[in-house]
Amino acid sequence: MSVGYVLINVEPGSEFSVFNETSELSFVVDANLLFGDHDLILKIEASNMGEIARLVVDSIRSIDGVLNTKTLACAEL
């Protein structure tokens, strides 16, 4: 199982709608609104890092209001 964190910037005023929509995705383990450089952070799990990349591109970046994402891959030691 691979784990990643996704930092998300959204259009002003769409924080709650993007938070609600991303929180309902089956691969999202935890979601939090942030203050600072990013608006949301998601903890996601998938079978491998390739799957995490696909989920971010296909399922998160396509949500209305998402401006950009930054995915942090957890080390698999």
C-alpha cells in the first residue's frame, strides 16, 4: 500500500465545496482545510505510486475549483 499527501490550492470561495467533494472520494483517508500557502491537504492510499498519480490527475484535478495540486509521496522503506 502506498501513501501520499496532496496539497491543493482552490479558487477563492470554493474551499468548502472542494473539501466536501474530495472528502467523499474512496481513496481519501483524511482531509483537512489549511491556512497558509495551500487550502487543503488530503491523505490518500492506493496500491502503488502510479495509481496515486492517476487518481490525482483523473479524480482530484478534475474537480471544479481546483487550481493546482502538489503530491508528496511517502517513502516506502
